[in-house]
Amino acid sequence: MTKAAQGRFGPYGGTFVPETLMEPLRELAEAYEAARRDKAFQAELRRLLRDYVGRPTPLSRADRLSEELGCRVLLKREDLCHTGAHKINNALGQALLVKRMGKKRVVAETGAGQHGVASATVCALLGLECVVYMGREDMERQSPNVHRMRLLGAEVRAVDSGSRTLKDAINEAMRDWVTNVRTTHYLLGSVLGAHPYPSMVRDFHGVIGQEARAQVREQTGGLPDVLVACVGGGSNAIGLFGAFLDDPCALVGVEAGGRSSEPGQHAARFLPGASGAGVGVLHGTRTYLLQDDAGNVLPTHSISAGLDYPAVGPEHAQLHDSGRVRYESVRDHEALEAFHLLAATEGILPALESSHALAWVSRAREALRGRTVLVNLSGRGDKDLAVVGGPA
């Protein structure tokens, strides 16, 4: 894994938060370090990942898709986790930490709704109060997940400020946390935010790559040529890539290219030639960020609610600069085409987030011909049916 001394990934990361949050962040970092060394904590986490989440998730051969694309496609099936996405790996780990710290209340943010569902799920499991902040626009396009969260006992609070999407939900969750730090833990859903969140969330998702590495070696006798994952904040991608950073595999992270490269029409922080991409600070961390010349955060767009965010995790920023990970972007229409392609060839409905990774593989099929490609299928697509549309 990338080294993160004092929460830094090279020039990225850090702790840029109000003074009132410095002490709870210090306490969280200490609690997490102690939990990492605690054999009983780790055993309980492994037990619940196995017996409750359903790990290990399969590594599936996608034979008909492979025939269509001309390369050997393997799918890491995070869509088969309990709640339908990778998000529960981190939510479960953090919720166990909440119990360890003696807090009773959790606040979380969500875009696509899967982190909100995962947070509500583990809070129900462990007897914690749960409040989830969600942008009004995301609530409308992800209404099934809103209903699921409420059924699980969570309070879902609509956010009407700004663009009414993930960035604004994070703002409100952080305001709540600042107000209630003594009783409340902020269950952040991606490799974002101030230290220790980027490292802690990465570690909780490291199980994805650890499983995938063992599974692909068992199935093929070797390692994949290319690994591909979508990148919003970047938790599923970091979870997959971490186990392969020292291997001779190409790593590709796929951002949301939206409608065009114009400001406000995409959420691609590394998109060459796109105006507004640069380094700045958002939600407590220094990283690549979409902003105007005055430093104001630009609006974003993606057909996928989970990728509709103006910044990227600081470890991704370092991996981009080092060249170890190649970052690409695909447009909305390409993601939709990939959604339908996987459904038609494999009988799997992928989340629109994961569809971005599949779309890049489809677009790069000639360069990938004859190679083994491992795609992280980070979530299932039933939450996206209202967005995808199609025949009734």
C-alpha cells in the first residue's frame, strides 16, 4: 500500500478541519490503530464479513462478454455482498469501531444510496442510531435506496443546498458531526476526508483485492494483465488495486466523463484538457479537485449518483502523479451501453458506477484483445432502473 505518514500521500491528504474536529479525529485515529492490533476485533470483523456480508465474493468468468469483447473478462462480484455493493465492508468496520469507542449515534452521507443503506444496515445490526444525509436530487434518482434506509430504521435527511448531490450531503453530515462530536461518529463512505479516513476506509476495503488476488491465481495460475474499477471518491478502486500495486499488472481507474468536458458537465478530475481540474482542499483533505480560477468548487454531473463528486481520494492523487494507475473517463451514454451489454450477455445488472469500468473495457477492446481483464463489479444495478429506463 501507499505509505501515508501522518495522513499524507505525498503532497496530498492531511487534516484540514475546524479545531473542534481535531480531537475527535485524533481519538478516531488512536482507536483505529488499536483495533488494527486487536486480534479479537479483527476476528469479529472477519466473522461478520463471512457470516453476515457473505464474503468471500466470487470471481466470475464472464464468458459471453469475453467472446463479445475479444478479451478474457473476470468480474469481482461485490454486487453479491449483503446490501448489494462493496460499501458494507467499510460500514461494518467503522460501526464496530463506534461500539468500541462507546458512541451511540452515527451520521453518514450517501450519493447512490448504497453507503447509506450499508450504514443503516450495520447500525440496525449493532443497535446504533443512524442519520443519513442525501442530496434531494440523489433521493429522487435513487428512491428505492431511500425506502430501504427508512425500513432499516435510519432517518434520511434531504439536503437542498448547492447542487443537492453528494458534495452537499457531505457538507451537512460534517456540520452535524461538528455539533454532536461527543456522542456521534461520522461514518464517511469513501477514501476521502481528513486523516485517518482515507487510510482507514482503504484498509476496510482491502479485502476486495486480497480475495481477488488469491482467486485469480487459483483460476488462471497467474495474475491479470489489467485491473479496472470505477473511481468517484475511489474506495472500491483502492480496495481492489491495493493488493496488486507491486505486481506487473496495469491498473485503470475510470471516472465519470458525464455529457462533455465542459465545466459542470462531468466529474472527471484527471480528464486531460478539461477546464477546472487542479489541486485544492475539500472536506478536510488536499487532493485533485474541480474548481474555478477563484478556487470555488465547480458543479459536477454524472448519470451515476455515486460518481457525481468534484474531488478524488488523496491516495488516487498520488497514484496518478506516480503513473502507477492510469485514469480514464467515459461518458454517460457509454456507461448506459455497457449496462445493457452486461445484462444481455451475462444476465447481470451492474450499478451505473460499475458500468463506467465496463464501458472503458468495451471501448479499449482492440488494445485488450487476448488479455485477461479483471473488473471490479462494485454494485448491482437494480437501484438504477429508474435512471436506465427501457421498455416497461
